Amino acid sequence: MTRYTSFHPKTEIVFGPGLLDRLEAFGGQRVGIVTDSFLAGSGALQRVMHHLRDAEVQVFEDAAPESPLEVVQRGARMFENFKPDAIVALGGGSPIDAAKAILAIVRGFDSDHRIQLVAIPTTSGTGSEVTAYAVVSDPAKGLKFPLVSQELVPDIALLDPELVRTAPARVTADTGMDVITHAIEAVVSTGANNFSDACAEKALELAFGYLPRAYEDGDDMEARDAMHQASCLAGIAFTNAGLGLNHGLAHALGGRLHLVHGRLNALLLPVLIAWNAEAPKTARRYARISRRIGLDVPSPRAGVRALTREIEALNKRFGIPSTLKGMGVDLNEFCRIRSEIAAAALADACTASNPRTPTQAELDSLLASLAG
Ligand SMILES: NC(=O)c1ccc[n+]([C@@H]2O[C@H](COP(=O)([O-])OP(=O)(O)OC[C@H]3O[C@@H](n4cnc5c(N)ncnc54)[C@H](O)[C@@H]3O)[C@@H](O)[C@H]2O)c1
Ligand SMILES: [Fe+2]
């Protein structure tokens, strides 16, 4: 059994003026681009293509929310004969995760041919540009689950906040709450360490400070830049420390009830913090977060309450409901599949690093309290 821990930064993270020039290093090579139809038509793809003008490019623009397996297989078939030297993923978490899953299949066709993965996020949310995770779904079976492998970590991440400028307030809020969930789960995770804490706590300082500004004014580029870096920092934190039950439940619920990932995480977060904080060590970690973001923390319990209240206030400001009913879930359907959701959350890879291990019965009652 391995007893040591390693912190494994692999991705070259590029930020600052003119960063898309980094793509010009792929001149003369074959480059496959994976994106979605919105970004393909939005001007973002044209900007990227401009910097790849000396490369031979093929574009797969069918990436879809939650990365359905059927889309992944179609993308892999498209690139099977093209034999790209690099895959560039352009978009939110869905296109980046689709690109990772496509790459895993395409690498299998010819394991001697090295294919680089370049991720260009256009939302400030998943941190997928630096993580070993790719969340895929099987809509027919109502399943959504993370693939986890160091092979999925991108080689290069290009953090251009200009590409996020067009994200509407709704997407900014949902994805921004995903950042906060990643960083909080990383801090209390069983895999947390000083290196992951450094990234997670900085991510939280930036996200609590700048998310309201990015939400109110999408052209506030200082806020957009801060949120883009916060998202990446949170990604570094959780890919090393692990996530927790919040994400385990979000995958189990999201796959079956088709709910937006970040918004669902935000709804779950205050409830999960209160439940996890029953362990004194975890309560102290939440209180450390509260102190870092400038809240009043006379005791660990007060720190937990202050953090929960802060998140509830953000959710209210962003119009994020506090119950599944408020998210539009059919409660009869929810009750019918509740124990199936609890079982799926228990089996989810993210749940393993939660600081408190739930029983199926505890999960069932947590879920019941969310219905509304
Ligand atoms: N791989 C990981 O580490 C990881 C971590 C957390 C979540 N995820 C997964 O990522 C997916 C969610 O990703 P997401 O939250 O980034 O959303 P997304 O990629 O599904 O995008 C949401 C919507 O925003 C649009 N959009 C994206 N960028 C835009 C821009 N700049 N301007 C305007 N519209 C834009 C998209 O076209 C889409 O309609 C989920 O499947 C989730 O489970 C992955
Ligand atoms: Fe997430």
C-alpha cells in the first residue's frame, strides 16, 4: 500500500496578454479541435483558428452538455483517420471533458503516436483544463460519472479571460459556484495537503471577492480574469486532493434529473457543509476558509455558520434555489428514484475522499431534506 502523497503539477498554464500566440507552436502539425456549436458560431473558434493558420485543422463542433458517450464516440471516429498531433479543447467543461474522453479513445488506436491535449476554457468553472477528471454521461440510462486518470490531465491550459466575456450572468453564477464547491471540497477532503490548500484557499479568496462583480458586469475584465484563475487554482487543488460527497451527489442527481452542474452543487453546498461539520476537525477547516475570506470567526462553530450564511447569500443573490422543487424537479419522480440516487452517490469516485463517510440511510435522509 502506498503511504506517501505526491502533488503532481503537469500542465503548462499560460496566462497574460497575447497568450493565444502559444498555439502557433503547432504550425505544420495536424490539430483536432473539439468545441460546441455555440462557441463555433461565436467568434471564439475563429480566434483560435487564426492562431492555428499554419496547422492542418479538423473541427468537431458537436460537444454537448454533460458529454454524452454517443458524442464522444462520434468525435473519436472523426479523428481516427485524421491522426492529430494535438487536440485543442475549446469551451466550458462539457467540450473539454468530451475532448479528454475522445483523446483517451484515439490514443488507444495508436499508442505509439503522442497526442498533446491543449485546453482553452471559456467558462470559469470546472477547472477541467488542469484536472485528471472527465465527466461523461449516458442519457439513455440516466447515468453521469467521472473518468479519473492522470492520462486525462491536459498538457497545456490557455487561460484567456476574453473568451469568458460573452458568458451570460446565469452561466457565470452557476460555473462560479462550481469553483467555490471545488475549492471548499478540496480543503476538507481526506486528501488535502499544504500544496492543495495553498491553491484552494487562494481560489476561494479570489472567487468570494470577484464572483459577484463578474456576475453583475460581464465586461469587468479584472473580475473575469480573477475568476478564470480561481477556477484553474481550484482545479489544481481538487485534482490533487480529491472532491467529496457534494460532487458525488451532484453527479448522481444531475445524471438522472438533468440539472445544471454548478447550480446543483451550489444548492447542495450549505447542506453538505452543515452535515460534514459535525466532525470537529472538518469544522475547523471550514472555519479556516471563513477566516481566509474575511468573515468573523470567534469559534469553529461560528466559522462554519458564517461560511454557510455567505454561500446562502450568494445563492440568493444569483437566484439559485434552495430545494430540488425550486430547481423544477418532479418530486414524485425524485421520490421514486431516491434510493437509487443515494446508491449512485455512494459509488461515485468523488465521494471516496469526503471527510465523513455516509451510510445509505443517512444519504437518503439528506436527499429527503433537499426535496422542498
Ligand atoms: N473535468 C472536471 O474536472 C469537471 C469538474 C466539474 C464539472 N465538470 C463537468 O463539466 C460540465 C459543465 O461544464 P460547464 O459548467 O463549464 O458548462 P458547459 O460546458 O456545459 O457550458 C454551459 C453553457 O454555456 C455555454 N458557454 C460556454 N462558454 C461560453 C461563453 N464564453 N459565452 C457564452 N456561452 C458560453 C455553452 O455553450 C453551454 O450552453 C458538466 O458535465 C460537469 O459535470 C467537469
Ligand atoms: Fe464541479
